[in-house]
Amino acid sequence: MISILVGHWSELIEGMKYTIASSLLALVGSLILGVIFAMFVISPNKSLNVIGKIYVEIFRNIPLLVIAMFFYIVMPRIFPGLDGFKAGTIGLTIYTSAFIAETVRAGIESVPVGQMEAARSNGMAYLQAMRYIVLPQAIKIVVPSLGNQFVNLVKNSSVLAFLAGFDLMYQGNLIASTTFKTTDTYLAVGLLYLVMTMPLSYFMRYLEKRWSKTPTV
Amino acid sequence: MQNFIDAYSWINLRFLLEGMWVTIYVSAISVVLSFIIGAVLGLIRYMKIKYLSAVIGLIIDIIRNLPLLLIIFFMYFGLPSTFGIRLNTVTAAIVALTVFESAMLAEIIRGGIQSISGGQMEAARSNGLTYLQAMWYIILPQAFRNMVPPIVSQFVSLVKDSSLATIILLPELMYHSQIIYGQNTNYMIPMFVAMAFLYFVVCFLLSQLSKALARRLN
């Protein structure tokens, strides 16, 4: 394992760069999409509501691999510039956005309705009440699970290996197939994944514990 | 349109359904095995036995923070080269999914046990039950009710995640549809639609079941 880490350090670091880049891009994209669709799901507007629910249910219930492969195999016929990295990142973004929409919705719904009503009766518009009263309270519930979604993103970005996306898993497979030291390579790759995911998931557990002690309302 | 009609011939549809059957049974066997292993691990982690609980906790955290794909590769390619254990695709897929899912379920089960208030245990103990008796007859039955919805959700994840085992050529839904559109690229879009639809139906029904159970238990 040490010999793989030392001998193939540059490839592994290159793979980690792609993994982190893909996860960060997908995080930003899925946060934006996720918040928009969460707003749709809770909005009083019937048609937005239906669109939001359909989006969330469809993409939560289809495997990430199917979504990513769709962007890798089918979409390049229409958009020829779509390589494995881009297709995988788009797939990750869409898949994760459905989960983030659910998280954000649950966070917002955990804020008592009275808060919204009180804000509205004090003369705030719906969006103002959302922005200044409800969302700041919801954030404490949402942030730890968003952190866990990011950990999932780093892990799930390994589907890029299916699409020649140059991520850590892809590099690991290349090394394994050239050196034939499969166990050592996968252990080294696993170690590098843990370096990325473990600190974050322990930090989120800490945040969850700390914030659950202080009363929100 | 003609592509869709041709692609959905009876032979192709039957082939997809055969793949779906493999998807479901591999996931079902894995969830049952993971539940048993996860229950033991979760209980040990909950009971705070010196050293043992800490070690098991660390192993659970490590597995939970690794990509499932890596575990699949390890079981299929790593084991034979180092330990001389060669698993066939179905076994390798089941073992990998079970290892990954046991860690997930161990945490759910530990959370479920922790959610039962301490008063229950104290009342049972003061009525003369031993610790293990109190656990088995009083705590676990109540905890189990809380755990059923998240376990069903984990089953949904398993059905989706089992698609990753295409890479070791597990003959499941994703792999079978790849074979069909590999023979005729005109069938690509129809196959993606069919595959997405089949996964969606299974996962959507299961997640509705999980929601309904959660509502009933509350």
C-alpha cells in the first residue's frame, strides 16, 4: 500500500483533484437547484408545487449511474462537448439536488408555522418572511445534513470512473490494472477517500450535537 | 417512434425484467443479511463495551465513508489477487452491498435503540429483568418499530446502488439494458427510458411504503 502511495503519488493526487472539483461543482449546482425546487415544493402555488414534487420524486428514485450514463451516452449526440467529467458532474448535480431539496424542505417545515404567520401579519411579504425569519432558523437543521450530502457527493463522484472522468477511482483502476497490485491499490485509494470524507463527517456530527443542545426557538 | 416500438419487443422486455429480478433479489438478500449484521454491530456500539465498541465504531465509520464502488472492486478484484478467494459476480455483489449496508444499518439501529427513553430500561431492570432480557423484551421491540421506515429507505438505496455492480458484470437491470443497446444503438434512448421507469417504479413504491409506515407509527 505504501509503495503504491509513493510510486503513484502524482496520479493519485491528480485523481483527487478531479474528485474534489467534481464534488464541489456538483455541491454548488445542487444547492442552487435544491433550494429552488424546495421552494417549489412548499410554495402555495399549485403548479409550481406539482413540478417540484415530480422533480424530487423522479430523481430521488433513479440510480445516479443511470442519470450519469444518460448524460455520458445519450446527451453528447445533442451536445458534442460533453466529456465524462462534465457528464458525471451534471449527473451528480441533478441526483443530489433532489436530496437537497428534500433536506431544505424538511428544514423549512420544521420551523413552526406561527413564525411565518407572525412575520406576515407584521407586514412582511412572503419572500421577505422566508428570507429574514424562516430560513435563518431552518439553516441550523439543514447545515449538518447538507454536510453529510457533501460527504455522499465525494463518495458518489466515484461513478466518474464509469465515464472516464479521471477521478480518484478511475486513476486507482488504472494503477491496479498496470501494477496488478489490486488490493494494495484499492487500500491506498480507500485511504485517500477517507482523508477527504472522514474529517468532514466527524465535523458534521459535532455540529449536529452542538446545535441540538441549544434551543432554536 | 419506430425505434421505441422495435426496442420494446417482448424478448427485450423479458430480458429487462430478468435483469430487474436480479436487481431485486440481490438487494433483498443484502438487506436481510445487513439487518442481521447491522443489528449485532449497532447493539455492540450502543452497549459501550470497553475497546470492542470503540473498534467496531471506527470500522463502521470507515466503511460509511468509503465509496460503495471501491468496496465492490475490492471484493471482486482485490480478494482473489491477495487472498486467493474468488467470488462469482452475484456473491461478490451481495458481499460488497452487505458490508456497505451493514455499516449504514448499524447506525440506524443504534439510533433507534437510543431513541427509546432510559426510563424503559430502568423500569425493566427494577422489575427484575437482566440487562439482556430488558434489551430483548422491552427495548428492542419498541426500537424496531422506529427503525422500520429508515430500513425500507435503505432498501431503496440498495436497489439503486446495486446498479454499480454492472461494473463487475452482475446481470442486473442496468447491465441487461446496456447489452440491448450495445447490439443496436437506435435502442439507446428507449432503453434508458425503460430502465429509468423500472427503477423508478420499484423505488417510488418502496419509498411511499416507508413514508406510510412512518406516518402510521407516529
